[in-house]
Amino acid sequence: MTMSAAANVGKRAKNGHGSPAQIPGVTLAESLRQQLEGAIAAGHLEPGSRLDEQEIAQRFGVSRTPVREAFRLMAANNLVELRGRQGATVRAIKAEALVEMFQVMAELEGLCARLAARRVSQARGSKISDIHQRLVATGEIGDIDVFYDVNQEFHEAIYEASRNAFLADQTRKLRNEVATYRRRVTRMPNRIADTVREHEAIMQAILAHDPERAHSTMRDHVNLLGDNLLDFLAAFK
């Protein structure tokens, strides 16, 4: 982990006393885990990069013990690999495995959309619509990082609308495993315009309480198919 990458992780994590911005109700190690996983999802820590235990401890102003525990928690979530004396590295996933993971994720998210279409309330439907309008506006500006964040909000709102906490949790876990690669997909040519169009179709199916259409449109949106799959694989060569 380079000093610049560590700075990106830690620049917002310190309070006035030099300790990390601990999240209320969780341990220090859990707080570190969440912040480091956020850095991985945001692309600040690339797949295959080494996480320097001492450097992170210094950046966050903590001892190395909670850093080690944070690494163990991240390894349990399949986000880092622990390699003995070599320390921890951000997990790199081979293209073939990623395609399989996207296929499973497409089915999970499709099921979220299916249940959302059956169970969405007026308030949750309005929330999905509001987020989509923000996505449209962000897409017109062309800021990919902001677009990705709003895109995640849209999917999260559908998880919530499914009203199945276990399904939502499992979908998030898999999403987080491939988050940095999903960001790469967002950067593919024409992907912003395609995402806006596909989200519109998903939203309309959910608001129309059409479970079958909601499932199929979400599944096709998340899955890597046709030219998108070929373009994605080409990025790994």
C-alpha cells in the first residue's frame, strides 16, 4: 500500500486526536475494516496491492493489533488474502471467476427486484424514482465516480424494497467482493447511457408491480452478456 493510497484511506478518517473516525457501536477493528473495504470499493486500493500493516497503523493513529484484526475480517469477506510473512494483499480475481460471480450476482439482484416489485411501498417507490432522476442528471455531467455512487444507491434502494434482510445482506456481500471490478464495467464505453436506460426499465417494472419483468431486466442489467462480456474480458489481457 503506497503512501498516497494510505492517505486516500486515512485523510477523512482522523478526528482531532489523530485516531480513526470510529463508527458508533462497533469495535475499532470493525471500523477500520469498513473504511479499508470502502477504499477497495472506491478503487483507491487496487487488486493485488499489498497492505502495509505498520503504514496503515501510522496513518490511522492506532496500534497494529486492530489493523491485523481488520485484515482477518476482510479475509473472511474474501476481500484480502493473508500470505504469512508477506502480509495482506487486496484479492485479485481472475476474469473467468469474475464472470461466474457476476452471473450469480445477477440472479441475486434479479430476485431483489422481483420481491421489490411485489412488496414495494409508495414511499420506497418514490425513493427509487428520486435516485434514478439523480442518476440521469449525474450521467449528463459525466462524472463516473459520482455516477457509480448514485448507481449503488439505486441498487441499495431495491435491496431495501425487497424487504428480505437475508437476501439483501448476501447480495451486498457478493457486490462488495467484486465492487472494484463493477467500477471498471461502469467505465466501459457507452456504459453510462446503457445503465440509465436499463435502470429506467427496472424501475418501471418495479413500480408496475411486475415481478417477472423486474427480475429479467435486473438480471440482464447486472450480468455480463454479449459484447459487454467480450469487452470486459479484453480489459484483462
